[in-house]
Amino acid sequence: MKNASLLEIQGLRVRVEDKEILHGVDLTVGKDETHVLMGPNGTGKSTLGYAITGNPAYEITGGQILFEGEDITALPVNERAHKGIFLSFQNPLEVPGVTLSAFIRSALEQRTGSRLRLWDFKKKLKETMALLHMDESYAERDLNVGFSGGEKKKAEILQMLMLEPKLAILDETDSGLDVDAVRIVSEGVRLFRERTHGSLLIITHSTRILEALHVDAAHVMEEGVIVKNGGADLVDEINENGFQVLQSESEESGENGNG
Amino acid sequence: MADTKEKSYVEDIDRSVYDIRDEEHDAYRMQEGLTPAIVDQLSKEKNDPVWMQQFRLQSLQIYNEMPLPDWGPSIEGLDIDHIATYVRPNTKMQNDWKNVPQDIKDTFERLGIPKAERKSLAGVGAQYDSELVYHNVRDEVAAEGVVYTDMESALKGEYADMVHKYFMKLVTPHDHKFAALHGAVWSGGSFVYVPKGVHLSIPLQSYFRLNAKGAGQFEHTLIIVDEGASLHFIEGCSAPKYNVANLHAGCVELFVKKNAHLRYSTIENWSKNMYNLNTKRALVEEGGTIEWVSGSFGSHVGCLYPMSILKGDNSRMEFTGVTFAGAGQNLDTGAKVVHAGKNTSSYMNTRSISKSGGISTFRSSVVVEKNASGAKSSVSCQSLMLDSESRSDTIPAMDIRTKDASIGHEAKIGSISDDAVFYLMSRGMSEEDARALIVSGFADNVSKELPLEYAVEMNNLIRLEMKGSIG
């Protein structure tokens, strides 16, 4: 980490319904940085995202989460959002009764605590939707209701660009998208970095979404712990060799440790 | 549209407007209970024509002979011997708002009634306790021959014969005990006649307010939409809360003539000491359409099952409803349809919400008579239970006597998804707001069908009900 710390996770243990998923995770993300969290399916990457965001179904049994130096481990979800933490959901939920546009506007107003000028808001929304190649009509449709998988993911990135969080966690935002959609989403993510200098924690097990981005650090998670930290070269390494190589490496280091 | 919707759940609401009780300055309050002498007295007070006087006494006799229904929620807390059936406000009916007494005017102003008229209504009626205190219709609407008046005037004026011909012919006093009671003591309500081919582009509205403690309201609404005409009629109801039972046993009779179209919308927010035992029915002729939009939020006990008789060929009905039963409420709602003509269709789409021990029951009844070939019917009912102490039941009944009917029925019961609450909160929304938003969204089948002001009011009511529902 080259910059001042934004998110600092120390010894985090997380349990879901009596089963411990994270067994002591340490992770630090600095301001204005892009981090990648990789690892095979079912190792606890999404759990970490939920724990940072504050999902009450994920019980923290040990360790702590600091955000801008403040302990937020016990803070409710919405208050973490107010502090600037954002999660792009892997499976965004459908919520009838509120339009995408009204939802974003209300979220922005909650965040800033003041009313927005409708004209300014509409203008920015329209521009941002154009960047993401989203049809304008989606703004007045009920939140995610009947959206395709790709449109749901774009709507998440749209929310990120409009809300301008200090830390955005992208949970498998690229999964299930076709090549064109990944490129558009990836461009949106790049713009987020360029414009707001907010930090990113990108959870992925492919690397397609990273192509337009400069990666500052990469972390590999396996079975609920971070097994390796590195730079952008770690992403390339995994890209070429998969996680298999790492697994044997970590086993070796484990043996060394024992010996 | 979206912005106003959003406003409706961000803004605070004030429950107190519904709860303010006015001091009673009644000109006349009938003694409590029900005897031929009291009914006779009521008839005299109202200057009924002779036939109506007899009709009331016959209805009373039917009432006395008829047993209480042996199904539905308990109405044990209702003692008709202690209900004042007639309370006349201290004013004559006015058609100029300025002349309505100040306290009554204040009540309606708080509820936004005359303001709504200025903005978006073709005509307004306001009933306070047993009598209409205000009735007005826009000149251009009256010029098209549309009649919108209180039932008392209709009974004696130019349309006396029409009223005599239709009054309680669709819902007769023999229908059930409370229909008989209504026949005996009805007072107030509106009469609407839309002549052939006249289309009202903006709605008419009647607002019913029951202020008097321990009283009953028995208004009668009679609407005739003549051939090829169309109308949207809205009724709103509210009352302050008292610790004794109040009774509402209104009756609505709707006649939809050939190729006519009627939409009848209701937002009911009676206080939670009210027994709302209301009867509504529509008779639809060839090619005609009845659309019911119904939001039931108030009352201690409610029984409401608007019925549509699709008499003419190619006639159709749609029923869109939402019922919200909170603590201490037992709301038994639903809809009935009889397919009698050929190629008729019915569509019911309802949502019920129960919370804090509230009981919500949805009953549907679909009858297809043996000559009603080509009938189509679809019933969809979704329920949302907000906690484990609440209750929700769906009771469908079908009686199909043709071979070619197309009938669908779907019922779903669920609870608020924790994932959805988490999703909304992750964007900064409080838990209370997130839950209120999900519940409003669940009920948006109805709010989408209402004029904007009413949709906002409905969302406010939902938000009000959801307040303090966490923990």
C-alpha cells in the first residue's frame, strides 16, 4: 500500500448460521487504489464483501474493520453507506414500487443530507446512462424489475458512478456478461477511478474486467484466509497458471512453516 | 411521476389529521337503538316520500327476522342497541364551500377535500355523519347533463322516479342482515347519473366522515352510467378513533349500461374502532366494463366483497385491491363475480399485508352460469406477512357450469426478504424506510391505478402503518 489507509481489516472472523467462513482475514486498501481479490469459488470472497458492507446475516466473531481510521465493525449497513462504502451486488434484487431514478436520487439525498436540484440530477443521470450504453427508459422503470442480467450489472455501476463512494466493492460484476457488456462496465469502472479517485476492491475470478484498469494490489483468498498478496503481476500469473500453482505454493510454505 | 412517488416515502406524515375529533354540535341525534318508532321518526326527520317510509319499515322487519351471518370475523363487539343510527350535522347542505360551518370545514380542509376539487375533480360531495354537508359539480360537467347530487335531493327531485326504480333493487334488504339494516336506516350518500355517450375525463369524488361517537353511517351510493358513457368515481372514508364501536354499513349500487365504463375507487381509512360492513355491487350490461380499485387500511373489523354481475355479453370486470391489517384489525375482504352473459371476462389482482397480529383474509368467488359460454376468469392473490404473529388466509370459491370456461387462480404468501432490506440499506436507506418501500412496492398494483394524489396518500398510509414496526 502506497497511500494512506482507507480500509483496514484485522483478523476478521465471520460466521454464517453457525459455520465460520472467514478465519482471520487481514487486508488493507489505501486511498485512491485499485485492489483485486481473487480465488476459487466458495472461498469466502463475497462473504468478505458482505462483512465490509455490514450484512447482518454475516456475524463477525473476531477482528475488526476500520474505515478511515474509525472502527465500523458494529455499524449498521446504512451508516456504512453514508460513510462512503458501496457494494455492487452479484445478484441485484428486484424492488417494485420505486424507479431506478427515484432510488438513486433518494440515496444521494440521504448521503448528502440535502435536496438535489431535479434538473442537475436528471442531467447527470442521463449522461452517466449514456456512458454505460443504458437505454434512458430504464431510469423510469422499477428498480431491477425485469432487467436482464447485464442491465442489472450496469444499473449497479450506474449507482456507483452517481453515488461516488469512497470505497466500491465489486462482487463478480463481470460474471455472466458478454464481451461487449464487460467492456462497457469496465470502462465505467475506469471512469469512476479517474473522476472520483475512489478506491476499488474488485472480487473476480476472471480478469476481463481488469483490462482497462491499473491494478495497485492483488490478493488471493482460499478457504477463508488470504494466502497471497502481490501486485498486478500476481493477476497475470493467475491468469496464466490458475490457482493450482498457488495452492501447491501455499502447501509448500505450510510445510516449511511446520518444519 | 417518479419524483412524486419518491416524495411520498421521504416525507413525514402526520397521522393526527385523521384523528382530530370535533366537538359534537349536532342539530339532531337520534336516540340509540332500533325500533319501528325510531325508524319512523328517522323517516319523518328526513321527509321521506311515502314509499321510502314503508320501505324502511319493511327492511327493519327483515332485519329483525334475519340471523347474523354464520361466517367471517366476529362482530360481537358491535351492539346495535347502542349505535345512534342518525346524527344530523348542524347545517343544511351547501353548494358553496364558504357556507359550510367552520368546524366541519376545518375537518375537510385538513383532509384536503376542497383543495382536491380545485385541482383535479369534476365534482365533490362531502358527508359528515349522516348527511351531506356539501355537494358541488363543475358547471361544464353539469352542462353535459351529468347529475351528481345527494340521495335525499335525488329522492324528491327531478330524478325521483329513477331513484325509485333502482334503489336497493340490486342489493335488496333480503341480501343479508346488514343490507336490511341499511334499508331501514340509510341516510346520505350520492346519486350519479351519466347520460348516454358522455365521457367524464376527470373523476367525481365523495368523501365520508363519521365524527359522532358511537354512531353509525349508512350512506347509499347509486350510480347509473348510461349507454356508451364513462365515469371514474372515487370515495374516501375516515373517522377519528373512539373507545366505543362505530358502525359503517353503507351500500353501493352501480348500474353499467351497454358499452359503458365505470371505475370505482375507494381508499378506506376508518378508525380502528369501526365495524365496516359494507355492500357494493355492480350490474354490467352488454359490452360494459366495471373496474374496482380498492384500498382497505382502517377499521377494527371489515367485511367487504364488491360483487360484479356480468349480465350482458362481452361485459368485463377488473378488481384491483390492497388490504393492510395491523394490530387489532381483522379485515375480511375480497371480490365476487357472476358470469351470466357470453364471452365475459373477470380479472382480480389483490395484495394483502398483515402485521403486528393483524388478520387479513381474502375471499374470492367466481360463478360461471350455464349459459355463460366463453367465460374467462383470472384470480391472483399475494399476501405479505410482516411478522410471525400476523395471519393471512386465502379462501377461493369457484362454481363453474360451462365446459369452455378458462379459469385461473394463483395465490402466493411470503414475507419481506432480508436480502432486499440489506440491498436497500446498502445504499443508505434506514431499515424502516427500506421495509416501508418494499411494502409500498408490494401494493403498487393498486397505487398505479389511483390518481396521483391518492397514490401518494396511500403510500403515506402504508408508511404510517410501518412506523415503529422494527424491533
